[in-house]
Amino acid sequence: MGQNVFVGNRVVVGDNVKIQNNVSVYDNVTLENDVFCGPSMVFTNVYNPRSAVTRKDEYRDTLVKIGATLGANCTIVCGVTIGEYAFVGAGSVINKNVPDFALMVGVPAKQIGWMSRFGERMELPLTGDATYVCPHTSDRYVLKGDHVSLVEN
């Protein structure tokens, strides 16, 4: 964990999670194994906060699945699931669920591609039927429709 990191009481942090400087992980956030939280990225836990209105009973769960990367200064709006090995670009705002292996950028974030477990962009279309073999690991990925899955060797 980096400097100036806050982790709430009702948080789950898996093994080998890296939380960089100036990140607050609030209640109802789950970070599975091998998640990377970049510097100054932001989680929320109340969808419509007001200073004068207590909404602790309205916290929304956020799940970040195994191997996902959350880039520097990105914002994760509560109540979403970030898929396995997904990659959220720096400064992006996530306000809906993110598929496994998806590359998301922008405000609000949109999917622009796919990322491998190794952390490099895969040469796959956003939708259709295709395969990709990672040149570094020989992992094989299959795109069917709008979903990428890893084929175990």
C-alpha cells in the first residue's frame, strides 16, 4: 500500500493487490487477487450523496475481479463490477459494469478494445468471432459476440 491510503472496515482486499498513493477504498468495495489501483484513483459507495442526508444504509457494492487494473485518477462509481483482467485507463469514469478483459477509457468510459492477462492490448475487434494468442504467454483468447474468454491450455 502506498502513502495516504485509507481502507474502510467493510472492505475485502485479496492477495497481491497493489494500492498506490492517495487511494481510499471505502466500505462495500471488494478487490479480488492481483488488482492494481493506480495513484489517486477514486471509489465511491453512495450513488447520490448529500452532506445533510445520511445514506450509510444505501451503500452500493463494488466488485473488482481478479487481475483488473484501475489507472491513475480514474473514478469507479459505486454499484458496478469490473471484470477479470479488465483495464481502466487513467482519468476514466466507470459508471456501468465492465466485461472481462475490456479496455475502457474516457468520461464516461467506453470500451475501445481488449487486454490480455499479460497487460497488453489484444488485436481483436470489439464484437464478432475471433481468436488471439498472446505472444508473451501463449495464452489463447476467444471472442464470441461481445465476450472474450481465456481458453485454458
